[in-house]
Amino acid sequence: MSDEVEYFAIKADMENPADEWWQWLDEQAPGLAASLRKNEGAVVSEDVLRWLSSGPGYDDGPEHARAALLVYGALEEPFKDLVAGPHAVYEGPE
């Protein structure tokens, strides 16, 4: 069993207003919510991604933008440009 943590580049899906989810995130993890708004993205661990996707209203969006977040996959070569520059890394709920 590996202790290696996998990280993901995420962005808010602006086509999904996800009002209930944003309210929940503002209350539960205001730093992460602010980062997603200000930087238009964040880097999160797999555990945080799982936690974010469990929030109320996460996948209640319209057909073309069901989830509140766009998940670009593991933070590997094809995705590194999405998070170029300084970003906070979130490894667990605040």
C-alpha cells in the first residue's frame, strides 16, 4: 500500500451556478472557496476532491454542466499549465 498522495487540478464550472454547493463550501472551507473564485482553480488531494464532490448540490447542475467543478485529472504533464503559477494546495478540509 502506497502513502503517495495524488493531486488534481480543478476549476469551478461557471456554467453550473451550484448555489447550494457554493454556500456549503463558503461555510466549510472558506479559503478553498476564495481560491477557486480568485484564482479560477486550485490543486487538491484525492481526499479533498472526494469531499468536495459529496457537498450538497454538487451534481445538481444542468445536463451540460452537471457538476460544480471541472476536474482535469491527476496533476501530471498534460494538466500542469492549468495550474501554472502559485496555487495553494489543499490536502484536507479546513
